[in-house]
Amino acid sequence: MALLDIRDLHVTFLSTGKEAVRGVDLTMEPGQRLGLVGESGSGKTVTAMALSGLIERWNVNMTGQVLFEGRDLLACSRSQLRAVQGKDIGVVFQEPMTSLNPLMKVGRQVEEVLKIHTDLSAGQRRARALEAMEQVGLRSPERTYEKYPHQLSGGQRQRAVIASAMVIRPKLLICDEPTTALDVTVQAQILSLLRSISEEFGVAIFLISHDLSVVRRLCESVCVMYKGAIVERGDTDRVFNDPRDEYTRRLIAAIPKRKRHE
Amino acid sequence: MKIKHNKNFTAGAIITAFMLAVILIGMVWTPYDPNAMSGAERMLAPCPSHPLGTDNFGRDILSRVVEGAGATFVIAAATVAIGLAAGLVVGGLTGYYGGWLDEVVMRFNDAVAAFPSILLALVLIALFGSGKYNIILALGLLFIPSFARVVRSEVARQKSLDYVAGARLMGAGDMRILFLHILPNIIPVLLPSVAIGFNNAVLAEASMSYLSVGVQPPDASLGRMLNEAQGYLLTAPWYALSAGVAIILLVLGFGLLSEGMGGEYGAA
């Protein structure tokens, strides 16, 4: 059974009447790394929000199915959704400056999801949090545990966010532009971290990005989204080397080329 | 925070600490019994044995100011506590959930805030009866809207930040998000308005007691003393001055503290 199966998803915002997602079909296998690329306003973030359950339902009209392990998330009540959120589906946001609570110690935020979804004791939670922080490459986790977000650099913060999503070993990690707010060297580190996490623990990664080169570094397959619909999909290498859709070609042409020195 | 470079904060802290010390000492010791009358010592001007003089019943004004400041302080603190506690709940829920609940509660809030507060307080006092505890209740109820509004707007702002979305995506329940994640983050904005609210409460208590519906004689209260002193404004100006200066110091101290805090967080 597929891990995630989106069938004919339509999302319309009631306040503006705009149809942000027009009939998206998408399948993900366990452990797969899939990239969803498109320009701003192409509907990629709305798709991710729909499947993470973050959309305020009173403001949108959603039709279709979002099957997570065979269960339709769109048909779930909020409390049913809460049982899945965090535990099976983790999310990493774009902006590590704002995605951590500024007044809570980093370690406590990493173990927060354990507090919500498990019956582990405080000591066990702490041990799991320290382990996760070590796995995402935060040096001296003991000390980082006691720090507040403003005491960490942007890259460290993003690692902490990943640790807080990974501490409970979800099956799917949704990453919404996880490297956009970081500088280039840190970007590369975070991408390779995500890759190694996915390979080591078999976590599927759903990467949303406007940057094809980021997707190419992390994902084996890619979907290109334009104006709310998927216009091309396939293996990342194939799409890169032999783009069939006109929009994909333009997107690839937009990647800055390295200058050759003679 | 660089509080030591902030003159407003420092001055406010010193004045408030001084007033708090005086009030605390006054709870266990005053130079004279504040209510002890002495026919022989009526309307004495400030002198070594009575530093602030005596009033028309021969009571020591210093002792009464200390006692009255204590009463005013306790009433103001209790008022703010009621207003803040209820304001946190009302503002937190309306700000977090929004929608029709928010509209209804906030329009009611506006309606309450539109009345002159002293007038409303007098209406409530007419319902409850006068006295120290009824004053606390009446003023506390009147202070809910202003706190609720501050809390609401700040919760609504924090609600849209990523860390709240993140907590929600972890499967955290609404109450956990609201009280564990959001409320601590609105404290910086809340503190100055607590200080301002305290000032308003001091002034409101003084006004109510001045109008003789607050603290009842023979107990001392700063507003009550001002009322009694106005008959002797020309013959014994130190009487009104002592009570008035005490009110000013209380209000000024907290006002400067609030100003200092606002500056700190505003600059950050």
C-alpha cells in the first residue's frame, strides 16, 4: 500500500473564490523522497498544508482524497487528525527563526511531540531528545538542550526543528522550503542531513521548493506544479535531462549556470 | 535587556521599591495607631513628633498615609488581578478561536468600554453596596475589557506564527497551544499594560473613596483622606498634600516602570 495517495485534490479558498489546487494526483511509497516544485502561487504549499491538516477548514472547500496509509485525512475530525499529526507526519518549515517557540528551551521543544503522543517518563523523553539532537548533528546536545532558540544559529535552529520532527520517528516528513532561509553552505549541510535521515530511518520526505537544484540534490522523483496542477512528473534525472513540458524547460533554464573558466 | 541604561525603568523601580517598603513596614508598624484620636493634638503642623502633622481628629497623618497607601495598594492589586485573570481567559479564547465568538464578545467589550468607568463603577456599587471588597469586585469587573483587548490582539498575532503552526502540526491540543506556547510569549506586551492598569486602579480607588463609596471610615485610604482634607485646604495644606503626594508616588512609580518596560521591549 502506498504511504500517501492524493487523489484528485481540489482546494478552493472561499474568501477569494480562487481555486489554488486543481485536481492533483500524487502517490508516495514508504521511504520515498519526492519533490514538488513550482513558482510562488503554484499551489505547492497549499497542497502540503492540505495533507498536513493545517488549512483552516472554514475558509476552504476541499474535494478529493488524501489517503495516508489508506485513511482519508480530509474526512478525519480534528481529534482524529491530531493523532496522526506529529506522530506519523512531521513538518519542517521554511523559517527557523519563527518556527521555534522563543521562550521554550530547545530541548523541551524537541521532546514536546513525545509528551503529546507517548507515555514516556521525563527521563526517557530527555534521553530520546538528546539522541535525536545528536543524530541531526547538533554538537554537545546536553548543552544545546538547555539553550533558548535565540542562542542558536540559523542552521542549528533548523537542525533542532528537524530533531523535534524526527524524535518520534514519523513515516513522512513534509519539508516546506527547508533551506530557503539559510545560506548556501548551511543549505548543503541540511540537505545532506535530510538525505541521510531518510536513508537511515526509512522516512519518506515530501519536499516543497521553488528551487529545482535543491530538489535534485535530495529527491529521486519530482513533480512540477504550475497554476494548481501537476504538469510533469518522473525521476528527477529524467525530468532534468529530458524535460517534456514547456514550463519545466523554462524552470530548468532559470537555474543560474556556473561560469566556466578558460 | 539593558535595564540599567534605562532611566525611566530605574527611577520607576526606585520609587516603587520605596513605596512598597513603606507599605510593608506599615503593615507591621506605624509610628502611631492610625485611628487613635487625640483631642489635644488636632490640626498640628508638621513637627518632630508628627512629621506630617495631625488631622482634624488629632490622628497622626504619617501613620494614616502609610496605612492608606497600603489599603489603596491592596485594592489596586486585587483589582488588576481580577481584571487580568478574566482578561486572559476572555482575550485568550477570543483571540485564539476568532470567528463569531470573537465578534460578539468584543462588541460587548466595546460597549462596556464606551461608558465612563467611574459611572459604571458607581452603578455596580449601587448594586453591590459600598465597602472595600465591593470596590475590588466592581473595579475588577470594569478592568476586564481593557486586558481582554490587549490579550486578544496579541494572541491573534502570535497564533499566525510558525511555532504555533508547528505545535499544532505536532498534534498539540488547543489548550496546550494557548496556555503553554502562546501565553508566555505575550507577557512582554502584557507587563506594561499591567502597570498602566495598576495605575488606573489606584486612581479609580482613590476616586471611589473620595466619593465616599470605597473604603469606609474610620479606615484610612488615600482617596478618603483627600476628601477629608479638602475642608482644611487653607488651614492645614499638609494634610491634602501628604495624601496627594502618596498617590502621585504610587502612580508615578508604576508609570515609569511601564514606560521603561515598553521602551525595552519596543527597542528589542
